Amino acid sequence: MELDRKQLKLYLVTNSDGKTEEEFLKSIEEAILGGVTFVQIREKDKTTAQYIDLVSKALKITRKYNVPLVVDDRVDVVLATGADGVHVGRDDMPVETARKILGDDRIVGATTKTVEQALAAYKAGADYLGVGAIYPTTTKVKTVLTSTDTLNDICNAVPIPANAIGGLNKDNLGVLKGIPIAGICVVTAIMKAVSPRKAAEELIEAVSKL
């Protein structure tokens, strides 16, 4: 699937912890209204049936605003819901396999931490890369940091867009200045905000200054 770099400018990775389903879905819509351009649904603790149900509901929102929605890790959920694609991490299904199953009309994103991994993901058929973690993050117990120099090298080594991820918020994006990223991926900065819409607006403004 042809992915426009602009669609990756403000990439939301969801986290439903502590939210009712209604609050969770409202957070996604508010974030999009605030400027989120891409959504990844990431749920580690739901059953397959629950995951399919949640993604189906989220898709109704993202489709209304013409925002791509990918599912973390689960190609089966993508196929069951008609989501726009999948994002795979280092320990998930290989990019090549995901591409083979989903074909060329769906998005396949990949997490990478080194130039070698980035080149391998690109050659295997990834449409975009998430690179990090740039800062320590509260969403995973163990965080392996990626230097901004490595991020810069990855952006220059592959022709597909790359996003920075990991502990990013409106106040700490300065380290990314001058690096040719397509955008940033955030979780906590929006999902834990009192107003996801305001948080997204502030993040878009901060990203635009890079």
C-alpha cells in the first residue's frame, strides 16, 4: 500500500489501561480531532474475540476521518476486521511473512533499532519503520534505547519513512531536530492526557517545528 509520509506525522499507539471501552474509543476520536494522523491499536491482554470487537469499533472512527489504522502484531485480527495493516515488532511475525499473508494492498510497519534491522525490514517489504526507544518509556518494562545518531543513520539508509518512538512528549522533541523523520509515535503523551485532543494539538505543533 502506498503510504504518504504526511500520514505518519503524529502516530498514536493506543493503550486502554484504566479506560472503559467508551472512554478508550472517545480518546481515539478526540486525538484524531486534535491532529493524530495514524493509529495503531495495541492490546496485549485481550482475547482474540475482544481484540476483533475493539478494532472493528475503532475502525468506524478512523474511517470517518480517513486515518489509517493498523493492528499491533496480530495479522489474524487485521484479516478479520479489514484493518489497514499490521505493525510487527522484533519478536513478532517476520515482515516478509506478514507481507505474504496480507498482500500488497495493506500496510506493514516494523520496529527497528539498528541500520541493519532497518535495511532488512525494508527489503522484506515494510512500508514504514518505528525506531526507538529514544527515551525510556513507561509502556514496557524493559526499554532498549536507540541513539538519535542511529535514528538519523536509519532515516538516511532506507527510502521508506521512519518515525521516532519511545517516551516522546511535546517538551522533549528537541533532540530530533534536523533528523529526517516522517513523524513521531506516542502512547502516554496522548492516552494518559486529561484532554487527548489538546495533547494532540500541542504535539502536532511541536513536531511541525522540527
